[in-house]
Amino acid sequence: MTRASILLVDDEEGILKTLGRALREEGHEVVAVTRAREAERIMAARSFDLLVVDNRMPERTGLEMIRDLGAGTPETERPEVVMMTAHATIESAIEAMKLGAFDYLQKPFEVDELLVVARRALEHQRLRTQHRYLLSERDEEFNHYGIVGRSRAIQELIRKLELVAQSKSTVLVTGETGTGKELAARAIHDRSAQRQMPLIKVNCAAIPETLLESELFGHVKGAFTGAITGKKGKFVLADGGTIFLDEIGTMSPALQAKLLRVLQEREVEPLGSEQTLQVDVRVIAATNRDLRRMVTEGTFQEDLFYRLSVIPIQIPPLRERREDIPALVEHFVRKHQQRTGKRIDQVSDDALVALHAYDWPGNVRELENTIERAVVLATTPLIGPGQIQMLGASAQAPSGLPSLNLRQNVEWAEKETMRRALERGGGVKKEAAELMGISQRALSYYLAKYRIE
Ligand SMILES: Nc1ncnc2c1ncn2[C@@H]1O[C@H](COP(=O)(O)OP(=O)(O)OP(=O)(O)O)[C@@H](O)[C@H]1O
Ligand SMILES: [Mg+2]
């Protein structure tokens, strides 16, 4: 079970204590308040995964709170709700469910009952988020597989990808980090006749050299110490489909030679095996290095280079196609407001000017991160220059980050933004808050959340 945030509201202190302790022991972050009004104030400032609320309270009933929540909060920001009712008033419980509550608990109940219900509610919430995310991903597919841009370079790229998709030729995609190499590789596969077959990605830089060979070509039982079972290689798994060899420039010379043989013979030899296996796989390789130069320097095999670059696709850096920036900004604003449930009507001219002027060493990925941060930090439907914070290439997400989930990504970005704003503001909170265009209260909340001193 992942850690969730839970808001507990009940006018009886004793109940709050017992339930709060149990939920914290499950590893959750719990905020417990006795007053409905206070709960509403907190919810206006931040979101929770789950709200557990008593119905009968002096200021407002739980039902009233649930009703307002439904009316005033975007769906994506709404927590799951579990209502507690003391007096067997089943009607109010039913009413709560009609208003979208996930479940109710009739007092008195055992702590364990709450834990079970909470677990189910959080699972439900997770599925809801995932579902929404998948829907937004699917929308992207209809739109050139998410490749956005009006520049000649991008329009030509899209045309080229369509053509390449119809062949089974080997493709070499080059470009700086974050220019969309992986996006291009996926677009080719998704438009090819083999799209129902697997697309298997191997990040050559992420796998230790000693393991990469068996990862690619497989091994038989006993091939080396520790090989207690055989293993299929990625080439075999991709049979009939596409293998995407990312960061090909980091491959060792010995492995380069083996890969060259596979490309020539179209067969692989698992480690420790006497037999070769025929494979029918399209190869797409990608690199942000200058392979031609590596060839002259003797660190990349010339033959392999020519085998790979049957069809070369070069994606220019964003700073050389700045006319793509407005469309990309619009695309990412839409994407991230959908995910965060915020409403953004406009990006101000000043902000666009700043986005246009910057050099984007991290290219489209850096632009996307910048917009995601702006959407998260926005307190009004207008994104102004105050919300635009470029971190520069040096603050690129650590290499493990893309595999983290959205929440972790957002948390990383928030934390990094806070840290930098504080640094720039000379450690003065008021300055930092102004730099980011958020209230000091919001800043304090984030500082507490990430335990930043
Ligand atoms: N033209 C584009 N339109 C929309 N999104 C894009 C475009 N180009 C890149 N992106 C987005 O930017 C991010 C980075 O792209 P991608 O992972 O394909 O880059 P890359 O070239 O493989 O980078 P790296 O070399 O660091 O692996 C992705 O989220 C991708 O969807
Ligand atoms: Mg990549």
C-alpha cells in the first residue's frame, strides 16, 4: 500500500485520536480536525486522497460538506469520501453515497473496519486516476501520437515517420536529450504493420555491460555463474515487432561487434548456447551522442554505424525551432491541467516571451517540466512569468526519475522549485513566495510538506 494523505473530521477528540493513530500506523499522512469549517479551509489549500468525515457536527454536517465538495472542486482534486454516521440514520448514509461518497461506516465500528474501507477507497482512487490518465494518453494518439509542432522540421519529421513506418528498415534517431527520440521511435512502431506485435525497449546505458549481452540475446541455464535458469533475450521477445535500442552510443566495443552480427545475420546466439535463433525484428536505435565523431575517434564501429543508419532521423534541438514553443506550451498546459484538475485559461504574453527567449538545454522535456511546475504552482487561471521557473539542464530530473510515477515527479519538481526560490530569495520566505507568485501561506505549506528548513 502506498502512502496516502487522509483528512479526518469528527467533533469527538477521542475518535480522532484512535482512528488517526491506526491510519498513521498503516503509513498514511493524517490530518485530524474537530471543526468542519477548519477542514474546509484546509481542503481549499491542498488536496487529500481520502476524507473520513462524521455526519453530525455542530457547524456543518458531513453531508453538507460532501455536497459542497462535489460542487466546488474539480473531479481530479476530489478525495474519496467515507462518511461516519452515529445515529442509525441510514437515509443520510444513502444520501452521502448518492453524492459520490465511496462508503459509510455506522458508529460504533471497529478500527479494523475503517482500515478495510480506507484501503478499498484508496485503491478505488488509484484506479480512477489511472483511468483518467489512460484516457488522456489515448487522446494523444489521435494527434500524431503526441508529436506537436508547427515548424518545418517537425512537419517533415512527422512525414518521414509515416513513410518509415511502412518499411521494416533499421532507423537511427539522433538528437540532444529531451528532443523526442523515444516519442519518434514509438510513433514509428505504432504506425507500422507490426503495431500489434511487441515494442521492446532496452536502455543500453542503464544496464551494466556484463548483463547487457544476456539481456539482449538471452542465455541458457548454466551459461555463467548464477544462471540457474535460462532467459530469453529482448531480441527474441521482440520477434515480429520492434526493438528500441536507446543510448546505443554507450555500448561497449565487444557488444557492438555482436550486435553487428545480429543485424547482418538476423539471428541471435544466446549466451552459452550452441544454437542460433532466427529473429524477425525491426531495429530502432537512438543516441544523443555524435556517432560519426565516435567513429572517427575509434569508439564506435564504423560498420555498425552504417548498418544502423539505413534511415537516419535527426531531431533538431528546441532552440533551433522556437516557433514550436507556443503549440508545445498549449499542449502541455492542457495535458497537465487535465492531470491536476486545475483550470488554466491563459499563459500571459510576458510568460510566453520568457519561454521563447530561453535556450532549453533540456529541450522539450525541460519545457514540459517547466509547464507542469507552472500549472501545479498556479493560484489563478492565468500563468504569469512568476510561475515560470527554468531550472536549466543541470537540474534535469535524475536519470531514474522518468520511471517514477506522476506524483513523485510532481513532488520532485515542487521540492526543487521551493529550494531554488529560497536560494534566490536569500533564504527570505517572503521573497521566495513573491518569486514564485504564491502566497506565503502556500509556501509555508510546501516547506512543511518537504521538511525544508
Ligand atoms: N514534439 C513533441 N511534442 C510533444 N511532446 C514531445 C515532443 N518532443 C518531446 N516531447 C515530450 O518530451 C519528453 C521527452 O521526450 P523523449 O523521452 O522522447 O526524449 P529523448 O530524445 O528520448 O530524450 P533522452 O535523450 O533524454 O532520452 C517526453 O515526455 C515527450 O513526450
Ligand atoms: Mg530517450
